[in-house]
Amino acid sequence: MSTTEDMAVTTGPAAETPSGKGAKDENFPVGSFLLPKRLRPHVAKYYAFARAIDDIADNGELTPEEKIKRLTAFDAALKGEPGYGEEYEKAHHLRESMRETEVTTKHGSDLVAAFILDAEKNRYANWNELLGYCELSANPVGRYLLDLHGEDKSGYRYSDALCTVLQIVNHLQDCADDKRELDRVYILTDWLAEENAELQDIDGPALSEGLRCVIDRMLDGCEDLMTDARKLPAALKSKSLAMESAVIVRLAERLIRLLRKGDPLASRVALSKVDFASAGIRGAVSGFFEAGRGVD
């Protein structure tokens, strides 16, 4: 196995593989005006780090070994190990941000672990396997925001539920592209077998009956998680974060409804500007009043 010193041989701009994607491409607001102005630069650094390592994991031209090499190097730079220069500046910026805000670098390292898993594993058999992946790929984002705002860690339960839902609905939105471009499938293979469907159904022009059933079952699981996710705003002391969380809760609810009715193979199932506006207004108002109420 290579040591972290061996990983440091990647130099120059080639450490990153920018896809051109940014905050505007996400299903949820990233460091929006609802958050305290003093914290937005820190959120931007966390997102920049996450975007950089996500782009590496999703780069179809890199071998799995090269992906793991670059991702491991980003993690080492984040942890402050020597030998990693300016080509890892997003890791250095996040490390300094986390030092300043006293937030653990684990919330960055867990994302790296998720993307390394993406390089090693491209099929998920059951719901528990998928939840385990989301624990690394999605939940650290919510935990980071809670820690950044000085919230109690008891709120992790509710932010984990919301972040997991957002991850799974994103998988469902992108199921065709993920399989075609990366041979990566998050549709559960055990459930496909139970519904007399096959992986090849994802390559079709429209959902087969069996694949529709599997997606609906995954959305049922998301609905169960939303029971906790909806409690997040009330579990938070920060009105700003409660407002942002309430907006995201409504966006998640809307995406679930759209995926129930839509066919992600036939056309892109996505939020509209009206959806964002409606969730923004209603969520901000409800979050303002829910903050600090506590969870029964």
C-alpha cells in the first residue's frame, strides 16, 4: 500500500479535475443570505473542498486508483500533513477555516471516505448499505453546519435524516446519467430482484413497472426519514440556520412529490424557480418561528 508521502507526488493544477459545476447546480441553497454573514465564507470553503473532491470522484477519465490517490492526498492536506502544496489549496483553506471556527476536520475527511468508496464500489444491495454510504457522503454536511453554528450534537439525528433524503433523491434524479457515465448504481439491487426488474432497465427510455416500484419503495424510505428531518428547525437555537433548514425541508418534500409523479429516465425531474421561491418564503417564515422550540 502507498504511504501518504507517496501520494504527495501529484503536483500542479492536475490535482483537481474541475467539472464546471457549482452551487447553482445543487438542489438546496449553499451558504445563502439566510445564514449569518460572518459564517458564509466558511461555508463557501467547505463547499469548495467538497466540490473539488466530488469532481475527482466523478471524473470518468481517471482510473479508480488515480481517484483514490488524489482523494487521499486531499485528505492528508486537510489534516495538515507535510508535502502538499498549493495544488491542494482548497484543503488548506478548509483546514484553516476549521481551525478558526473550532470545527473538526472529520466533516471533510468523511466526505473523502465517501468518494473513495465511489471509486471502489458501484452497486448497493439494500437500504442499510445505502444509508451507510449516505452517512459519509451526505450527513457530514449537516453536521458541519450545526457545529459551525455552535448547535448541540443532539441535532445530528435530524440533520442526518434530512441530508440522507437529499442524497437519495439526488441519486434517483441522476440514476440514468450515473449508470451511463460512471457505471454507478444506487438503485438497490436486492429490491430490483424482488420487483422482477434488472439493472438494464435503467438504460431504458422510460421506467419499467418493476423499476418504478423500486423507486417508489426508496421514496417510501425517504418519507420515513422525513419524520425526523421535519424536526430539525425546532431542534436548532440559531434562527438563521433554522430558517435555512426549513427551506431545505420543503425542497426535499417537493422533490419527493416530483419523483413520485415523474420519470427520471424519460426527462429530468428537477425543482423549478417557483419551487425554490415557494420553499424559500414558506420555509424562512416557519423556520423563524420554529427555532428554539425544541423537539418533543
